[in-house]
Amino acid sequence: MKQFKWIFLVFLMTTFSNQSIAQSHTQALSGFQIENLNAQDFYQLLKQTTSPQLIDVRTSAEFYQGHIPKAIFINYYDRNFMSDIKEAGLDTNKAVFIYCRSGHRSGNAIKIFKELGFNHIINLAYGINEWYRQGLPIEK
């Protein structure tokens, strides 16, 4: 009986501690906050935010095929990516919404934003691919 209770306790702990990236969750690391949001939650928070800082880190070809309205284009693959962020005039004290095609580039870009002093990043989990699947607004 004791063994059953122990196994059940471990099961509960692992079940509730594991959270999928597709679900909304926040990770705070020494004053630095990352939120990985699904497309619907990202969209709702974006709509509720006054003058959001929305960054598309895809290539120019991807950006011009369609992007989230009012997104600022800063190509992650550009060798000047870091200086392009600095030149964009973003406020390091405000949240930055960031996305790419699938979530990989934006996930990597978060490290650079952190290095530049940004303290709150909201990442679109699964990228614009998920945005398209949800039928959310696109601008060309």
C-alpha cells in the first residue's frame, strides 16, 4: 500500500509539473520573463496591449507572403540582427511579442533580446503556422 501511495504521488507531481509549450505558461528567470502562448492567447493579449511591440523574425520573403498586422520585420538570419533590434527603437521595459514560422527562430531570438536588456518576451508557440491554422488576421 505504501508503494502505491508513493507511485501515485510521483505520478501526480510529474503530471502537473509537465506543461506543453502549446499551452499558455510563463517562465520567470531572475527578472526576465518569457511567455510561450498559443495563437489564440497571443492574439487576445496582442489586442489588449496598447502599442504592442510585435516582431517578426522570419526572412523578408516569408514576411511579404503574409504577416501579423503591424509587425516589425527583423530578420533573425541577418548578420546585423542584434543591431537591427537596437535600431528598431524598442522599449526594453515593455513586453515584446515575437514570432517566426514555427517557433524555432523566435525561441533562439529570445536569448538575444535578453542579452540586449529586454525583460519580458511573449513568444508565439508554433509560430505563424499555428496563427494560420486558427484563421487569425494576416496582412500582406
